[in-house]
Amino acid sequence: MSSVLAIRQQRLSRRANHIPTMANIMAEFRSAKFHEHHRLIATLPPPVDVTSGFSDLPSETREAFFNIVYFYQMLVTQIAIGVLDEDIMLAQVRSRLVSIWDASEPYIRAERANNPYGDKHMLSLLEYYANRARELPEASAQAILVRTLRTSAAPNT
């Protein structure tokens, strides 16, 4: 009986840790500015000059780039350290994460090559999780959400 209670307590504790993080993420999604910036970056054309990184973008576009790309970098970092559940989060942001990576990749690769600090792995967690999200078929993402909802609704014994 005590092990059942310990498991239940651990589950509740893990969910409680997700609440502030999820609240912050959802606050971003409620912002019209976030969606404007997201659309701008998702439709960003590849650079004409392949050596142009995101530092070379016009000021307004660069600001949108930082807001959106680093939002997803923060999100995937929290997945990587176990604050957020990978299956649930990738299912929720799958297409958005992939579209942002695809649009920003040439700028990030150029920035890595030109970075004066030698950071050749800049935004590598974003790249890693965008590729993981890309591997999820749409049906499996839906299945993850259904499974999660069922598990959440199941009585804890």
C-alpha cells in the first residue's frame, strides 16, 4: 500500500511541477504578437546569401526571430531536463516546431559558422527536438494526446 501511495504522490508532484511552466507557455500563445512573430518566421524565405545568419536580419524580423526561436528553444530545454513531458509537448507543438525549424535552419547554420565565440552547437536542442517532432506521424500525435487524457482521467489507486 505504501508503494502505491508513493507512486501516486510522485505522479501528483510531477504534474504540479508542470503547472507554472505550462501557464507561462500558454501566456505566450495567448499573445497576438506571438502569433504575428510566429507567422513572420514560419514564412521567412531562405537567405539570398548563404552566409547571412539571423544577426543579419532586419531589426523587426530579428526581434521576431529571437522571440519565436528562443521560445521553442526554452520549451525543448525544459523537455530535455524533464520539466515537461516530451510526448505531450511534442504532440501539442509538432507542426509549429517543425515549421519554425525549417524556416530558421539556414539562418542558424550560417550563424553557427560565423559565430565569433565558436558556438557550433547553437540551438542544437531545437534542431534535435524538431527532428524528433518531424518523425511523429500526425496520427501518433493524436494517439499520444488521447492516451494522456485517458491516463489523466484514470482513477489513481
